[in-house]
Amino acid sequence: MAMWVPDLTGHRGPAYLAIVDALAAEIASGALSPGTRLPPHRALAYALGLSPNTTSRAYAEAVARALVRGEVGRGTFVRAPGASDASDTDADLRRTMAGPIDLSRNLPNRGAAGAQLARTLGALGRGADLDALLDYQDAADPDRAAAVALAWLARVGVPATADEVTVTVGAQHALMASLLALTRPGDLILTEALTYAPLKAMAARLGLTVRGVPLDADGPCPEALEALCAGCAPRLLYLTPTLQTPTAAILPESRRRALLAVAARHDLVLIEDDVFGPLVPDAPPPLARLAPDRVVYLSSTSKALAPGLRVGVARAPATLAAALRGAVALSCWMPPPLTAEIAGRWIADGTADRLTEAQRAVARHRQARAAQVFAGLDARAHPCGLHLWLPLPEGWTADALRAAAASRGVGVTEAAAFAVDPAQAPEAVRLCLSHEPDEARLTRGLTIVRQILDGPPGGGPLVL
């Protein structure tokens, strides 16, 4: 039988819901009969051109709607209408239409940002030059945008001048613009062996080759970086030194300086993604402060304030800044002046500090709860981090845990999603703690993961 691949043409809204809606329609029409085995989530993701996270989320939602059942070690199967699963005897494990417990998305807690936004929009309506905020940036005071960028960088301890900074539509946009500005098709770029997953997709789109620098307990190994630089002539090195994705590690200052020394010997440009940096008040100095002439520094309001604000900041050495501004203009012409104005007001009136501290407070509380749930396991995290890294007990594979968790309505992300070479990925998962709005659901999700791991490796019958 041919692999099931839904037709998502014309569907609006999130891709994972499009998959579930297509699945429901084909079950209702009889095109998919009870017992039909669906493709593995990675195979479906590849066929649709989506990320494995998206298809995993779709399967978890399909479980929640009682459309399918997951059998650890066997796969995902279409359920008969009205059928019940023996493994679902505990009603708390049956996901409702509210959706699965999503521990896969690394986003901050919603907190009080919405209420503050309402107040700020009211103030803007009473006093701002709204016509200018709706115009092109040259009419909307580009100096104001630069001032916002400089104010944000001052909060994280990165010195800069107006001609070195660029406002972007979030840090991901800043990264894409940096790659556009600094590389050409065929170039080799380096990153941590486990890295920010969209970097791999960006590199593929731009015709770049990616190699991973092996990691030890302190981060990327300088000796391995030295060997790669000597043998491969890479164009740049991308790093997340503070609250690394996905390992949650923070590079010590000594390791930062060692990596910068290697980069200097080989004239290597670094891109420092410090999107989590504002959450860590005692972090080592950013790479951009230690080597400002070699580092392109990226930051954003997304993790500390609100992801929907979409205000990013890039600081580049003077020799690279013009190229970066050109790449930003090419990709979006300009960031919205309105969101930059909101961010600027929040920085100036202390709202940004209050919202950041509120995110830290949520993170500390939830990390403490997670530490209780995973006591005795090798969970790795920082008190102010939004996620934790969980190497799995012997006998478990990350894909088996992901499948088992998804079958019980919990979404997690396996290490292979972050690995430059998925075949070398460790057996570990990333769990994101802050975005789930309901703490009881978060605790339930973490507890489900722990109870799965306390059961037989790879699955088997489980009664919760």
C-alpha cells in the first residue's frame, strides 16, 4: 500500500491542523480504514516538506481527537470510530480538543505582556505620530530604530554604535539576513554538533554545507574547531553560547576565549545567537564584547518579552554592517516601525525589565518543578532557562520516547532534530517548560514523560 500523504493544498492555518483535518476527512469518507498504519512522522514530514516537529504535533492532536492510536515500537494506526484504547483507562491522559500538552515549542510564558500591550497601544493612539509609524522607515525616523537597538544592546552588555546596528523581524530573520550577507552558495559553515534546527534548513536553501563541531561538557571543543578550520576553510561559525539550543549549556568565559582564539588564527567570522541571553543575569560576557571586530551579534525580544512582537537586533563590525543592512532590506525592506516603537517604549519605561524578570520567575518555578519530577535522571537545565535537556536512561531511544509521549498526548523534541548529523545524535530529548499556560497540564506532561521512562525501555504496556 502506498504511503498516506495528505493533500494540504488550499488549507489555511497551522500546518499540523491541516494534516489532522485531512486525516479526519479521509477517515470519515472511508478512504482510510480502521487499522491503517500511518507513515512514521519523519517520513511524512519529508514527503510534505515540513519539520518533524509539525508532523509529531499533528499525530499528537490526532490522538487527542481519538482519530488514531499510537503503539510503541509498531507505529500509529487509524482507530475505529467509537473505539477505546486499553491504555487510556485514566481519563486524565485523554487529550481534549484543547490539544496536546506541547513541550516541544521553546517559547516564553504569555504572562502580563498582553495587558501591557493594551496600555501601550492606548498611549500610542493618544500621542504618537501614527502616520509616521505606518510609513516607510526613512519617513518613520530611522534614528529612532537605531536608538531602540542600542538601548536593547545596552541591557545585555554589548557596546555598539548606530552605524553597527540593524533592527530585524526577530532573531531568526537576523540569522537568515546574516547568512545572506556573509556567505555564497558552496560555502562551508560550522556550528555546534547539536544546533538551532532552522539553521540547517536555511543553509540548505542557500546552498551551504554545514559541519558540526563536537561538544563536551563546556561546549564546542576548541581542538575540534582548530582541526576543522585547518582542514576545511569554513566561512563562519554559528554559536548559541548562553542557554544553548538544545542542551541548555552556558559556555564558560574560558571556553569563549579559547574559541575566539581559534577563530582569530583562521580569520573566522562568528555569529553569536544570544536570544536567551537577556534571561540570564549572571551570564559570562557575550562573544561580541570579547571580540567585537569578529562577531556578528544577534538578539531579540522574543524569549524575554513576547515572541509575537518580532523585534530583533543585529550588531555587526563596521566592515560587515552595510552588507547586513542590505540583506535585511532585500528580505523585508524594513522591520515594522510600530513594533520597534513598542519595544522602545517598553525598554525606556522599565516594562522590558519587569517582563524579563517575570519570565525568569516563571522559569525558576517551573525548572524547580521539573527537577522534582526528573529526580535521579540526568536532566540538564539552568534555573532561568525555558527548556531542559534530558539524556535518556540506558535502553531508551529518543524516537521511542517521542512516540510513546505523543501517543499519550505530550509533544517532545528528540535530539536528531537538532543534530547536524542525525546519525550521530545522542539518545536525548528537549522539553520546553514555559509556553504551556496551565501549570497543572505542564506537571501532568512532565509526569507522563517520567512514568514512561520508568517503564520498560522502548515501550510496552503502561498503566498510569
